[in-house]
Amino acid sequence: MTFWIAGLFFVGRMFIYDQQAETKEQSQKEAIQTLSRAAISKSFYIIIWPSLFITTFAGVTIMLRIQAYTQGWFHTKMLFVILLILYTLYSQMYRQKIKTAHSMSGIMLRIFNEVPGLLLILIVFTVYAKNVFAGLSATAVLIFLVALTIFLVKLIKGSSENTSKRKEETESK
């Protein structure tokens, strides 16, 4: 799992470099984007996908062996693992999308890059605090995470709207 997360961190940083290259002059932009996109592609096929499959296989094997699927904490952990897999799939789709244009700002990409670390902490904490994650506690944690996500999205939208308004004001002057 560590290699999987490390690969996602690296890819997230490469997305940021690729997006920042848009402001450079053409020759620098092409050089940076060529290198970052090649690094992203290689990271997915050499590090991220093999690590994801090995981690999933090992996790399913252990889950079946110790019958963890019968315990409440495990369902919460599986939710976080599924979110990490969905994050990986979205990163792969974003890799394809940046060939035409970036749809996320630099700030949004930086926040996006923190998601795997947060999910890793939640996965490890869930296993560490097995007894806490029974029944209502798990539900309360999920509600908190949803509320936190909504707050962060609103915060990001607000900051990007303010940035675009300031940019329009400076251009009109």
C-alpha cells in the first residue's frame, strides 16, 4: 500500500507541475509537460497499478483468512479503501484529460494531492481503533467526513471565484 500511496503523491505533484507549465514560454512549457506527462504515465504503469493489484489481492486474502468481513470496523475500512481506489481511477482519467486542458486550478490540484494521505490515515486509524468503529461511531465518522468534504469544496469554489473576479477587475482597469 505504501508504494501505491507514494505513486499517487508523485503523480499529484506531476499534475501540479504540468498545470504550472501553462504559464511558461512555449519551449519551457513543452519540455516540462513532456517530462511530467511521461513521468505520470510511467508511474501509473510501473508503480501505481501493480501496487494497487498486489495490495488488493493481499487484503482480500487476509480478509478471508481472518473473516474480517464479519466485523463492523472492517466495513468502514473498506469504504476508505474503495474511496482510495476511486481516487486512483479519477487520477487516471485526469491523466487523459490533461492532454487537452487542465480542469483544476493549482490550488485545487494541491488539495487533490492531499486526498491519498488523508485516506491512508483514515484506513490505518480505522484498523487501530477497531472497537471505536462499531455501529453509530462509524456513522458519525462518515457524516463528519462528508461535512468536511462539502466544506472544502465550498471553500475551494469561493477562493477560485474570488480569484477570477480579481483577475477580471485587474484586466478591466
